Amino acid sequence: MIQNVVTSIILYSGTAVDLLIILMLFFAKRKSRKDIINIYLGQFLGSVSLISVSYTHLRAHETDSYI
């Protein structure tokens, strides 16, 4: 389990570089405080979605109970 967590952190960090560039572009184009809130909210919801799908997929492989 710990090995999976460490591997996940390393892989996420590797993909975070292009995410950082995209976020910098979004923040450069912001015009209001509402835009900033939308950027943060979109980032949060996107991350939660990816993590929950990844976790569900991992659990399906561990228990052989595919949806």
C-alpha cells in the first residue's frame, strides 16, 4: 500500500509541471476575483475527480470486482 502511495505521488508530481503552466496561463488571463475562485474550484474538482476514479479503479483490480 505504501509503495502505491509513493508511486502515485511521484507520478502526480511528474504531471504537475504541465498543470502548473496551464494554471499560470489561467491566472494571467483572470479579470476578477470571481475568475480566481473559478480557477481554484475547477482545480479542486478536477483533482478530486481524478483521485476518486483512480482509487476506484485500483480497488477494482485489488478485489477483482469490476463495475
